[in-house]
Amino acid sequence: MFTGIVEEIGSVRATGEGALAVAAQVALEGMHLGDSIAVNGACLTITSMRDGVFTVDLSPETLRRTNLGALKVGNPVNLERPLAANGRLGGHIVQGHVDGTGNVLEVQPEGNSLLMRFQAPPNVIPYIVEKGFIAVDGVSLTVVRRDASSFTVSVIPFTQQQTNLGLRKAGDTVNLEVDILAKYVESLLHREGAQPS
């Protein structure tokens, strides 16, 4: 489990052959082979580590659901280690199970922050609610508003500097994970409404 509080911006070192290599420092502290790590919000398994670079495998499902297959050498990626049992839940419950990708529609300055509007796919948008949580490239954010096909968040200066969101521009593809609580509520409501067989 993760919290959506990015610990470091890593740098892609190599791609291809269903694998991704990323350079990191902070996010590798205390990590071992087989540990999970969130890369742009996707929970992946560390398969090798050496000299500040770790490698993860990318399954076909991961490539279908995320923006990781489009990464190129040098691209910045958000990194987060799993939440320790005695850690603080500073963001929200993030599983690292990306629901799909969206696109940046616009980025507008507002005071010291950036208002960022994202297109979300039809299977994701129903779970997004105003003032609810969403993870964008693994960053825990609060939804400012939502319409039938998009949502807007406000990104403060600290988040702009400590994550790759500060580098995003219109047209970029991002990973989206909705709040798991919304999906559980929907599942329970459907079960309650189901007729016994």
C-alpha cells in the first residue's frame, strides 16, 4: 500500500524488453530485491538493484493500463516506497493498481498554484468526486471539480517541485487511480441490489 506522497523523482535509465530501469537514491534506501515500489503510481516489483539503479518488469497488463510503456531514457518518474506499518498516511490509500490513463487538457496558473485539468476515460470518471481523492502519476491530489469527462486539481508549489506534475503540459499522458473506497461502495451497492438466484 502507498499514500500518494512521492519521495523522489527518479530518472529512466533504460527501457524495452518488458523492463524498465530507473536511477534513484532516496527511494532505494532500505529496499531489497522483490520489494514493491510505485513508479508513476504503478506498483511494481524490484528485480535488480545496482549502483543506484533498479529494474522492474512490465507485464502486458501494466503496459496496457499505464503510461510506462511510453517512457524514454531521461524521463522523470515519481517514486514511492510502500507505507511502513508504523508510517503516517499523509495522502490517501493508494494501491498502486492504475485504473487507466488520462491526458492533460490544460494547465493554468492560479495564484501560487497550477490548476490542472485532465481528461479521464469513461470507466474512471464515475469514481471521481469533487473534494475526493485521486492519484495522478502516483501523486495524492484533491479533486477541485469534475464534469462528464474531465476533472481538475490544484497543484501547490511544493508538489510542482517534488513530483513530475510540475513538468506536465497539455497532451501528456498520466496514470490515474481512483479512491478504492469508491469502488468498494459501488460493488456493495450492486450486490445489495442484486436479486438472489
